[in-house]
Amino acid sequence: MISDTHSHLDKALLKHIEAADEIWHAGDIGNLVVADEIKKLKPLRAVFGNIDDADARKEFQKNLIFICEEVKVFITHICGQPTNYLKEVKEILLEEKPKLFICGHSHILKVMYQKQYDVLHMNPGACGIHGFHQVKTVLRFVIDKTEIKDLAVIELGNRL
């Protein structure tokens, strides 16, 4: 799972993409060349972010809800703070009842269980070179039937 590439596809990320079954991108893709390069290697599920242009908004949705194995997944770019999600996000969490909720935008790596929504919240941080993050990060995990397991934080090196 990646986010906030901001038009930069890190070469160090390619081996991790090749090892995955599919790639989930939580927005701020930037230039669609990034998405196209990923799609050459693996299936891509993505949402658009606040920096993404009209072309990205035509190709990707703001919110994406799907089932992987037996886990309902909800991906969006901007969610607010886990202690105070945006109204739209709260409504989707309450209505859809996903087991895995993924967002980006903050450039802050975060994995936490949200008891109020009975959901695992993940933010992979950022793997682009723009922003205030110091280290480029992504998340890798396995979904096996109803289980989300084998979570790993992958550091791709310093942002600059």
C-alpha cells in the first residue's frame, strides 16, 4: 500500500511492487505516468488526492470500497484525524462498516485500531519526494480470508 507519490515512482519501490499481488494507492498520485508504470507490473486500486488533476479524477474515484478475500476495505485520501474523522468519512465508516480503512494525505505513517468503528486504520505515510516527511514509507500486509496479517513497514530511504 502506497500514498503520496506526487509524480515520483521510487526505483527502490519497484521490487516491492513486483512482490505484491496488487498495489493500493491512497491518493496524490501526481502525474498519471506513475499509475501507468505501476499498472504495467501489477493491478492497481487507487483513489485521487487533492493534488491530482482532472485526468486522475476521471480515472480514479474519491472513495473506493471493495472486498478483498473476506475483508471490506475503504480507501480515501483525506480523512481528518483518527480521533475526529471528517463527517463524510464517519458516515461511510458507519454505513459500510469496513474492517480496513486506508487513507493518505498526512504523510504520517500510522496503523491503529479504531474501536469506535471496529476498523483497522492504516496510513502508509508518503513515498514521494515532496512534503515534510523525512523517510519514504509504504506498508505491506497479507489478507487471508478474514485476517489482516504479516504487516510490515518498508522504508525506501530519505525523502531527499
